[in-house]
Amino acid sequence: MTRPNEETQAEVGWFCVRCVFRVGGDSASQVYEERLTLWRAEAFDEAIALAEDEALGYAAEQSDMEFVGLAQAYRLFSEPGNGAEVFSLVRASALDPPAYLTRFFDTGEERQADTDPGT
């Protein structure tokens, strides 16, 4: 016989939620931050609600940041650990790989650094 706690626990899973924030007030200096957070929840709606609540608090801690309202959730297939897939987004596109990467991931406006300082 399954105990109620075991039954409920079996439905709880890990969710990754991506939230988007705007930093800076004027369009010339504003940037957008995409943030991924992990949540234990029973369903997508619960995970998104938890993440949105946290996102509002995170944005409130910054003087010039706002949560823009986008929250996308992904249910993990296994426990988080080395190599675990924590988020996946599939997008249809007719662009070839270099054009696709330029359009969505390498616009020249990203704030990132090379992992190899020699390059």
C-alpha cells in the first residue's frame, strides 16, 4: 500500500524556469538578462508561480531592473547532476547554422567573455 506522502512525492519533480529581466531605464543603455532557476514542484504552473515570485523579488533588489514577465519552464527528466539537461527550447527556423547563431546567440551585444584568454 502506498502512503499519501509517497504518492505525492512521486509526482514532485525538478523544473528549470527561464525568466527575462530588463536592466537600465533608457533604451541606449538597457540590457536584458535571462536567468535559469531550479524548482521542486508538482506541475509546470506551480514551478512558474514559484519562479515568478522569486523573479519579482530578485528584480526588486536591483535599483534599475524589472521582470519583463516571460517565464518558460522545462521539466527535468532526471535529478540534477553532472550532464543533466536542465532546459531545452526548440525553435523552427530556415536559417543555416551560422546565420541562426548570429541571429539568436551572437548578435555582438552579448556581455560574455572567452574561456581561453589567448584567443
